[in-house]
Amino acid sequence: MKFDPFIIPFNIGLYFIIIYVVARSVIWFHDLSRPDKLRLQRGFFGIPFALSLKEIFMESLIHRKILKTNLRLGYMHMSLAFGWFLLIFFGTIEADIFGTKHLNAPYKAIFFRFFNPEHGRIGFEATYGFLMDLILAFILSGLLLAVIKRFYSRVVGMKKTTRLKITDRIALTSLWLIFPSRLLAESFTCGAHGTGSFLTGSLGAWLASFLPAQQIAYPFWWLYSISLGTFFILLPISRYMHIPTELFLIFMRNSGIKTGDKAGTYSEVQTYSCSSCGICIDACQLNFSAGITNIQSAYLMKAIRNNDDVSEIVDNCLMCGRCDQKCPVGIELSPIRMIQRRGGEAENDIRNIYNGYFRSRQINIPEKVISSSNYSFLQESDPQKADILYFAGCMTHLTPAIKNSMIKILEASGVKYNFIDEQGGVCCGRPLMLAGQDKEARELINYNSQMIWKSGAHTLVTSCPICYKVFKESYYLDVEVLHHTQFIKKLIDEGSVKMNFLRKKVVYHSPCDLGRGSGVYDEPTEVLNHVSRLEKSDFEDENSLCCGGSLANMKISSQKRKKIALDAATELTKNNPDILATACPLCKKTFAAVTETRVADISEIVAEALIEKPIKINSGSHANSIKELANI
Amino acid sequence: MSKHVVVIGGGVAGLEVAGQLSKAGIEVSVIEKEINTGGHLNNWYRLFPDRRDSSEVKEYLDGMTHNHGINLLTNTTIEVFKRNTSHFLITTNGGKELTADAIIIATGFDLFKSSRKEEYGYGIYDNVITSVDLEKMFRKGKIALTNQTVPETIGIIHCVGSRDEKVGNFYCSKLCCVTAVKQAIEIREFLPDSKVFCFYMDMRMGGAFYEELYREAQEKWGVNFIRGKVSEASETIENKLLIKVEDTLAGRPLKMKLDMLVLMAGMEMSEDGEKIAGIVGLKTGENRFFAATDNLIGSNRSNIDGVFYAGSCTAPMNIPETISHARAAVVEVIDYLNDGIR
């Protein structure tokens, strides 16, 4: 037998998806910026390609990262992805070796059993049949988990699972039908011919014992083919588009392409790579503390894909970055959210099915209307010359205990510094950036840059992680930017300041913008270890919580904000520390309002422990320490 | 057999309720966590609007309690609260058991903890004080800075912890405005050479004779009222306080050096009140104060039959309002005890 009409749905689907993916990748490549095109070309003939193959195997097939965070969920993803891959891989080889000729059309491998019902009775053939059955059993076990997860998400260790749209549901149903229908089709065929291995063979023999197997098999082959065909055709407009897209994502990432601050191919590829696994939902404090369950990154990705209005979703986010850290696909979720914030009101296209397949691309995000704000009233700055600038930031001015502590530490260290915003400075620009107003932010950045440049300093110390992040990332400065925890660590290492050991139990809360946002994890804990008894918490480093005070969320109610703060503070103070330490004025203020435990910035604890030494004039060691700082 | 009512809280509302109930022949016990009764009244110097000494009100309340044989349990808190079909059982921290036919909650308010508005520097800078601290200075008869010199310029910040989304209090505490006016006048009386500046969002002079007092402060005492919320305070080298504020009438930002800053702390649901809400199972509102079942005609009624509210545990109130509210509670309780309806 060479051909049977039931293969037609499968063939249509398969060739459709191949052509579609090729067309889509051509468009994506075309939309890349020139440097990114070059990166991709270079990557193709270099190490990135090899790295990508490895990563595709580890992440897209094995799902290593999901396995690490959640074994059962990982197994579910792995059995479906890796199992299906093995089935195709070994199926193709099977058709190649045992079929009538080599290099068969794909359907020959997929429907091998139909065309070779007598196959697999003895020897190597039987062993191979056993392998194929084993793979099918592997997939079916994962499928069973997937079905259970859809109805009882807690079974796979997830509190929430994503809600689906209609095309997702149809695609999901056809996906679910693929493997059971294959099992039944193969089993009936095997039952009729007395072939098949442990799964299809025994099930087939049992079914054939009371059913007309040969007649029943045929409709199931049709069903198998139709489910495959439907799945392929719906793939581009369902979340399963992540299967082909993730391969592009991995390769692009390995080639060194970054999200940047404008929509483009890479952000779109990432959006399509989201499988809606829902891990970001469980990680989100808006979900588990505030009960807001419709704004998480998985939903944002879905809304962007569907051209839905995202304005309600994008602004209701603390931008704490917990989901970025947890995303098993490695999608840069926060940068994509920022791109959406920069855009104005999203246009709601009249959607049709064509639009779903080739949606109007993210490049079309309309620019926000330029506001009329202007900062011409700012007077030109004339700062004093100094080696080190201290920029407290507006939040630090609102928490003067931190400011006073830093002055005490700076004075004790003997460095030559200038407190540039002592009389009130200009905002670092980040609140505007978080609101998507980049142009306005740029004006403030230029103003501050000039002031810093005029001062001739080589180091800029700030007390606020919000300022720190923006000084690091969005200013083009040739000074070293340090958060005050890093600066204090340096002073301690140099011996410029001496401290007593405080007999106090301290737990550290890592602020979002300092930790996950800027990767500063070690210095704060090292400083705390130096002066106090630092205790472990359940939420360290990348897994730290958001205090809830984030500037980035403009939608959340104050009650919900307070609930987030309260839950986080309760978790952190579980073991009754003497001090809840943090390194951000905003975290401090937020926590102080909800806990009885003393909340203090690291600088306050250091200032408390400080041994104030008499000020030495013209001391040699003093000059050295300035020089050393100059060479930081 | 005579009925027994337990009043929780021995401040203005609690004592008034207790006195009036006793007069009506009902046996009353008052549970007060502090050693002395009187609550916040003990902190005040003179009371607006006619600036009588607070001790006069205290004397009246003490007279009520002493003359009518009320069972006063000071230094006492509630540990266990149970309800039977017809009465309530209360166990105190001392292990004493009380049986009551009705309960009156008169737990009052707490003053907003001004250190929560760290930007004003309470507890961090010298010479940033609260309205209560100032009242205490008045009582001592001396207004002085920490270095014992006399302040020349004094700023008063209204709405500290009230109408402030950042601290989660949307409501108006209602009597800080008039307190500020009263204190501004008193400062000027004590220190005739001083200058006083009040920074307000709105002047809410809704009570009887408040507006008159406000006018007097401006015309007779030359107090300056500047509409604008102070954003932050900092300390200068010469130990003065530098505040930043926007004068919203003039439409310009303003910086001002002051010797002393007085924070008009708002009113919040008392912490012990919140505990009692938990123990008894009483509902609280979005403002965290006890929620009455009817804001128009039943502001003394709670969600539990036989438990009633009196005074500022339900909302910010001044003393005349508290007294009225307490007397209203007495009527509700007597109705309940007679007819079993609330």
C-alpha cells in the first residue's frame, strides 16, 4: 500500500506549517536591524550555533529548567516534547530501514504501522517495535499529567494555570487527541494482524478479542491524521507557536541579540516563545499576596500575540523582575513590558483570521504623545570639585536617617566628597522611564550628567537602588557608579572605616532594583556579616520578594500594596530578627509601615557600629585612601 | 435582678457611658488598660474651641464615675471573650471573669505614629515634635528647643497621617486643623515675638466656633497660613530645620528655615481596638475603625447583638461629639436590655 486518502489532512497541515514557518522567519529576519542581522549571520557559522543546538536539546526537549523548579511539571513538558521528538526521530529511521524504500515522505513514518501492519514480529524488528511503544507510553504518561493539570493544577505542583482562548482550546484538544488516537489506531491494526509490542500489541490483542479490529482501526487513523492536521494549522494562532519559535529565540539569544527598548523581531520572537506554562503566575506577588490574577507576564505575552488592548495589563506590575528570573524559556519579560509601556494606547485592530496568522507587528506600537513638560526652569549647575560624589536621591531625602548615616560614614572615612543633592537635586529620571516617558527622562539625565561631569569626580555613590540602576544603565558617564553598600564594602576592605560588631540578629531583604535589577547581591550581605549576625531567610538573592512599594505600579490599590508589604515582611521576620535590613529607602519606608520589627538601611546599621576616629590632618594614610579610591 | 454592662475603654466615651448607665440604675464595669482613666484627655492642655482647661472635663468625668459606684478595673485587658445565648463572658488578663448582659466598646483612637512619615524627621531631627509633645510643653509652661533656647520661627504641618494615600489613610482626622489653630494661638501667647506658619491642604473648620477661632488666629495673632503640603524636612548645620513646600496659592516652590516643626498627627484605629475586633469578631471598615451597621441611624450598633460602640473607636471625633455619641449609646443599651432589641 502506498497511499490512502486519510493522510490528506496531515499532509495539508504539515506542508502548511512548513511554508508558514519559513515565511515567518523570512519576515522576522527582514525586520531585524542591520547589526542584529550581522550578529545572526556570524552566529550561524560560529559557536553560537553549536551552543544553540545544545540549549535546544536541554531546554526545548528535556526542559531542564522546568525540571529544576518543578519536577512533575518538568516531566510533563519533557515527556510531550522530548517524547514526540523521539517518536518522529525513531519513526523516520524505522520507515527508512524497514519501509519499502529509503527517503520516504513524512507521512510514511507517521503512519508506518498502517502501511506496514505485518511489521515487527521477530528479532530486531520486534525490539524496535518495543522501543516505539516505550516512547509512546512515555508521551501518554505526560499527556495524562497535562490533562490532570488542566483541571487540577495543584497535582503538578502549580497553584494556578493559565486561562485559554478558543483557538488555544481547539489546538489543545487536537494535541490531546493525537497520541491517544495513534495508540488506538496502532493497537487496532496490530490486533487485527497479531503484531505489535507490549503496548499496542497487548492492547490490540485484547481489543480484537471482542471487536472487529480491522474495521475500527481505519476511523482512528483518520482521527489521528485530522488531529495532527488541525494542530498544525492552528499552531500559528495558538500558544503552541512557541514550539518552532523557541528554536529561533535560543539561536538569536546565543548570537548576542538583546531586547533593547524598541519593539522588533526579537521582542516578537520572545512573545511567541511563551508557552503559557504559568510559572510566572506562581512567582508573582500580585497573584499570591494581592489576588490579582490577570496581569502576569504569560497573560501579557498572550495579549500582545492576540493584538488585545494591553493598557490594563502593562501598568499593573511592580516590575520586581521575579518572573524574569523564573521564566524557563528565558524571555526578557520586564523589557518587553517596558516596550509596551512606552507605546501609547494600543490600536485595537479589527482582527480576522488572516491578521491572526500574520499579525500587525509590534513595530507598529504607536508612540506616546509627547507631553508638554519642559525642564527649562532648571538652573545651570555649578558643583564643587570633588573625588567622590554622593547623590542621595529623592527617596533618601524622604528617609533622612539613611542620609544622616551616610554623611557620618563619609565623614569618618576621610574621603573628599561632595554631597551634590544636599539642597535638593534633580530626579535621576527612572520614575519617568518606568512610566514610559523616555524623552522627558532624557532631559533630566542630561542635566545630571553635566553636573557630574563638571564636578570632576571619579566615583558616584548613591543610596537609592532606583537611582543606581539608571545611573549604571542609562547614563553615559565615565565615573564609577557605586551603590552605598558597595562603597561601604570598599571602605571596610581598605580599612578606611573601623567598626564594632553589633550583637544583633539581622535578616536582609534584597531590593529588586539592586539585586535582580543590577546583580548586586554580595556586597550588602558581606557588609552585614561584618557588623552583625546575618541570618538566612527563605527569600534570598534572585528569589527575594518585592516590598510592594515599587514605583512601577500605577494601578494597584493602596490596600493591596499594603498586603504585599505585610506578607513579605511577615515572611522575612518569621524568626524574629532584631533588625530587618534593606538597602533601599523605598523598601525601608514600605516595610516600616507594616512591621513591628525595626527596619533599617544597611548604612544605618553601619553608622551605628562605626568607631568614629579623630579627624587627622595631612595624614599619609588619608591621602593614600583617596588615591586608592581614585584607582577603583 | 439588675443588669450588668461591661464598658471596654476608660476614656471620655467610656466614662460618660459608664456614668450615664449607672445613673439609670444599671450595674457597670469599666475595663481600662492603663493605670489611670481619662485616655488621651490626660495629654491635652486646653481644649478648643473655648480653650477651657482639659482638667475641667476630667473632673466632670471622674465625678460621674465616683458618684455612681462604678466597678473600675484599671491596668486590665481582655484575654477571652465568649458569648452565651443571653450574656457575654469576659476573662481579663488577671484571670478575673465577668458576666455581662451587654458590652460597650469605647476603645478610642491611637495617634498616628509620626515617625512613619520619616520625611518630616520625627525622631531623627531635634526639634521636630508632635502636637501632643507641644501640649505637654504648654502644661509645663515652657516652649523650648532641645538646646533650651526659645524658638523664633515655628512651622505647623497639618494632615500628618491623614488624607494621605501613602500611609494608607484616606480619611480626614477632622480635628487636627482646629488643634493647629488653637496651638498656633497658644504659641503666640507664650512667645509673643515668635512667628508661626501653618502648612495646610484645606482648612476644615466645620465645628461650632472653629471658624471664629481661625479668624482670630489670623487677625489677632498674626499666624501665617500657607496652603501646601510640606514634602520634606532636613536639618542644617546651624541646627535649624529646612523645609520644602509648595505654596499652591502663589504657585511656587518654597524653602523655609524654621527653629521648630510641629506635626499635627492624625487619628487612627487603636491597636488594642484592632485586637478586640479580632477577639470579639467585630467588623472594621476600610479606614480600619469599627464599622457601625448603619451610618445614619445606627452609628452605635455593631454586627453583634448586644455589643455597642461609643466614641472615636468608630471615626475621628472631638470631645462634644464623643460625649453625644456616648450618650446615644446609653439609649441603645437601655433599649436592648429592656426589649432585647438593639
